[in-house]
Amino acid sequence: MPTTTSQLCLLAQRLPGLGDSVLRRLLLHFGSIESLWDSAPSSWEAVGAPQQAIYAAKQTQNVGFKPTDWCTERDFEVIQQDQVQVISVCCSGYPPLLRLIYDPPPVLYIRGDAQVLQYPQLAIVGSRKASPAGLRAASQFARAACSYDYSIVSGLALGIDGAAHRGALDAGGKTVAVMATGIDRLYPRRHCRLAEQVMEAGCLVTEQPPGQKPLPGLFPRRNRIISGLSQAILVAEAALKSGSLITAGSAMEQGREVFAVPHSLFHPGGRGCLKLLVDGAGMALSIEDVLQAIGPLRQLERQLVIADQPPVVDQLSPGQNLVLAAVGFEPTSLDDLAKNSGLPVARVMAALSELELSGKIARQGGAYIRC
């Protein structure tokens, strides 16, 4: 098969009617993007693929994996000319902690050094209209984290995000910018130079295919990747109504530690941080406050990196692997497991029984968590 792995991932993501959740199940079921395309698309129906996607996949195979109506020549050119690396959720190079979240992206598009995604990460996020104090805090925390060999993750936005990336760069550290657009659509445009610097010292990463423009609904989706990549999330400054609080909420759902920099009660732009502190976030007065709390998660990440493979067991049946992949480290209901695995409830229950007996998952009330 002459087409590159990156192009095969792009072709799969672009299949009409497929959707990310089904693509993720297909990849975990077949084990690699090459095995997926080597299979008969008719067999995809058992994993939940709709007929529209199955028909389109057959067409793709028939034309020899060339550009199609839904995956253009320009898409292929972006991957080749911009030296974009595309990795799927079943690849060993996929970020280990991100794979453990409830809905990991089936594919990631990366420009720069993808190896940086294997580093321990600290996310620093906050307001786009930050005060000088907030910008200073973001920069100083980023610098300090880099001195402990952490890479800084943020969203390339104006304000706190930009200050966090620059703080890492100024310290000679690594940084990762998670985008809500296609890898070829830098946003905001005024951060084009910053994006180039990030690529030199780290990487840009997105789940969106080439050409995707910035849309409001994509930014909250992007935030779960920022938190999913990271061992902890630091909110440097945020108002009560802030996208940063969405990132913090995603982090809490993913079992990550959340920290906030305290601000004056009379600073409206910092009240979101005060609300996080009231809700149980840790107070961050120095980088040591953050690092002392994330030892167990860092140890887990080290184990996953050493294993260098997805957290599924080859000896399990395909159905058990699908169910195990759908169980996170936060309680997951039976209905959600059925929905995200694409399996009937009866098969999910049977798989859960085996997984529970083998000690891979545990029951918590009426839900299940990964052990």
C-alpha cells in the first residue's frame, strides 16, 4: 500500500458519515490504520460504521487511495508540504495520558517535534484579556515548570496562553500549542510568529483535518485535549464566564489536578480563579505547590511511556478491548459504555463481567472505572 500512514489517517477521518467516535472504535478494533484499510469495509458495520461511510471506503479502495470528492488534493498537499505527522489513537507515539480520557481524538495532526508530546506536561490557561499581573504569573509559572523538565501546554490564544508559551520559550523549554482549527489555519493570525517559535521548540497539534476554519464550538472541544495531555492544569487568570473554566472542568472529569492563582476579590478578571478555589482547586503560589500534588499521575505516565503501547490487552476479545477502551478513570455509566463502544448492552455487560473479574476495571455504584 503506497500511501503513507498520515494520508491513510486523513482519508479515514474524511469518510462521509463516519464521525470521530466510530473511527476511534474502528482503529482500536483493527489495531492500526493499515489494518483498517486492509480489511473489507463491509466488516466495519459490526463495529458501528454507517452504510454511507462503508460505501465511501469501498470507493476509496477502488480508486487506489487517491484524493476523492471528500478528501482533496490540497488536503494531501498540506500533509506533505508542511511536513505534518498524523498519528492515530492506536499508535505507540500517541500521548499516553490523552489516550486515557473519555473521548480521545482518533487522530492527531502535528507540526514540529511530535516527541515532545511524550514529555510530562503542565497546562497553563487563562483569560484572553489578561491583566499585567496575570500575564506575569503565566510567564513565571511556565519558566519555573520548564526548570523541572515539564513542557507547557496551552491554546495559542491571546493573553495568558501566549504568555505561557513565551515563558517556556524564554526559559529554553518545550511547549505545545493545541489548536481548534486545521493544522494549516493558524488562529489568531497575530500569533503566526509565535506558532513558528513553538514549532521550533515543541509542536502544534490539532484533531481537526486540514482546512478547518475557527468555529466557536470547536474551542471547548479543543480544551479537553489541553487538559488530557497534561498532568495538571493551572488557571493563571480567569473571569467567572471563561473558556478556561471549561478546561478546568474537563480536567476534573479526567482526574487531573486543577490549580488556580489567587486574585483580589475586587479584580473581576480573576474571580473565576477564586471560584475554582472555592470549588476545591489547589492554590498555586509557586510551581512547587503544583508539582507536589501530581506525583502519582506522573508515575502512571512513566509506566505508559515505558510500555509504549495502548492500554489494551491483546489477549482480550475485540469486544472486551472496545469496552475497556471506553472505560475511563472517572465513573462511566453502562449506557455511556454501550454508546461509546458501539456494542449492544448485553455484550457490554458480558465484557464488563470478564474485565471486572480480571481486575482491569472496578464497579463504583452503578458505574465503572479503570483500575
